[in-house]
Amino acid sequence: MENTKSAVIKSVLLVVFGALVVLGLFLLFTRNKTSNEEKYDLTVVDQITTTNLEKNYPANPRKVVDMYANIMKVLYKETYTDDQQQKMLEVLAGIMDDELLANQSNFYQSMKNEVKTKRDEDYSIPSYQVQSREPEVVTVDGRKMCNVDCYFNLRKGTSSQGLYYMFILRQDDSGKWKILGWSEVSN
């Protein structure tokens, strides 16, 4: 009888010990899994500064204008460091036509000055809308070009106004659409 009691006690202890080992391993693996997979949500600034135009260039002229408008929206209102601003301006320069950049005496400094002025005067772009229709593509001097309209809701303090801009885009030698220029369109 004592051997039977002893065997039952040993069996119960082994089952409890086995359960503790399994539970301990489960906790160890699940705890490490969650701490190693820290979740990090990219801010709108991070989304722009981590953009790699070599791998993910906008697919069409409307998306190029959308990228431009989004970057300007972020530059006018969001909080960022000087380094982040420089990276955003580099992405912006990456969607500009070489001819446009060549005609700028200092693209980066002029953009920094414009952004600083707009921020100091409490301007922001709460929303914008790129035209939904496909632009008409024409060939000028052997290069494809098109126009894309974009509506900006520009706010200064508590008042806002709508502005329409027409962006002129030209396809470069590698087939990427680049912004050649833009002008305000009266509506």
C-alpha cells in the first residue's frame, strides 16, 4: 500500500513539475516574442523621410503631384528636426525635373525660407485634392509632358481659402514623371 501511495505521489509531482516546465517555457517564448517585436507607427514625417525614390517612385503624374502636396502639407504644419527637414527636401527635389532644379540658385535654402515664412505666418494645408482624371499626355520636343491640377485648402490662422494650381510634368529619360513647374490658376 505504501508503494502505491509513493508511486501516486511521485506521479502527481512529475505531472505538476512537467506542467510548470511547459508553462515556464510558454511564458518565456511569448514574453520574448512580444518584447522583440516592438510596434512602431511611422509618423507622417517618418513616412516621407524614409521614402526611397529609387525603389518606390510614384507610378504616374497624379501620384507625383500628390507626393509634392503631401510633403508641403507636412513641412508647413508638422514638428520635425532640421535633419528631417533636409531629408524631406531631398525627397521633394527627387520629384523635380533637372531643368527646374538647375534654374534654382539654391533649391534647399529657398524652400527652407519659404517654409519658415509660411510657418511663422501660421499657414497650413489642412487638405488638398489632386485631379482624379488621367491627364492628357502630349509630346513636346520629343519628350512626354502633361498638366495635373491640384486644389489646395490653404489656411492662415482661422481663415482659409481654396487655391488651384496647375503642375507641369515631364517624363525623364528613365520614364519617371518629374515636376517641371507650376502656376496658380484662377477659378
